[in-house]
Amino acid sequence: MPSKNVSSADNQQERLKMIGWIIGYVDGEGCFSVSLFRNKTTKFGWQVFPEFVVTQGEKSKKSLEILIKFFKCGKVFVNKRYDNHNENIYRYCVRSKKDLTGIIIPFFKENQLKTAKKEDFKIFAKIIARMNKNEHSELSGMKKIAKMIEKMNHKKSSKFLESSETKC
């Protein structure tokens, strides 16, 4: 009769394999992004919108469902394509600040990415920490977040920083 320790060791090995797979998958297909959108219902007319996303073609949609099962948060959305590709794109998205703070960020702090996305993640985590302190509800905090966003991903200039709302 096999001992519980063997079963537990097998489970641990499977979990470590899964973690390695997730890190590689996110390094290749994932993105940590924060956007600033115009929103007239907010204090400054702009909204901070953080999200963790992993994209995949329709044929590999099941891999996104593995992420939902593993993290126990997020949703998969279809992004219908109207270009020369033959399949739709699916996006696993986590947008809840609670889930980002309590699940996604701790996971990637403990299990670090290997590509340039590691730096984007660090900035992303700092922005979420600022949001958790409500710094985005003050103009100075919103400006700091906008400057941090400019250092992420494609490094575009922030329309928020160029807007009349931020000129003082």
C-alpha cells in the first residue's frame, strides 16, 4: 500500500511542473498592463485600469481555462477577429484589484518571470500598491502612476499627462 508521503510528493511535483508551465506561458503570451481611460464619472475624468492578460488562439483556448482553474479567478473573453487570421483570439483577464493584489501579484513575486515582462510586472505591482493606498484619487498620485505606466510595455507617452486636466 503506497504511503501518503509518496502521493503528497507526486502532488508537489505536479504543482511545481504547473508553476513552471505558467511562468513560461505568461512570459510568452501574457501581459501586465495598466491603462488610463477617460471617464467623466471619476474625480479627474480619468480611470486607472490595471489588468493581467494572457492571450491565445481559439484552438488553444483550453490552456486559458487551466489558468482559471489554477488561480481561481479571472475570466476568458473572446476577441472576434476580422483580419486574415482563421480563428478568434481569447483573453484570460484578471481585472479585480482584490484578485490582482491577493492572488496574481503574490504568485509572480514568488515565481519570477524570466523575460523583460519581469520588469513590467514589478512596475505593475507598484502601481497596484499605490492604488491600494488610494494614491490615484489625488492628482499628484495619478501623475506618478501615469509616469510609471510610460515605462511599461510599449513605453507610449501618456495622454493623461498631456491633457489639460494635469496642467497646473
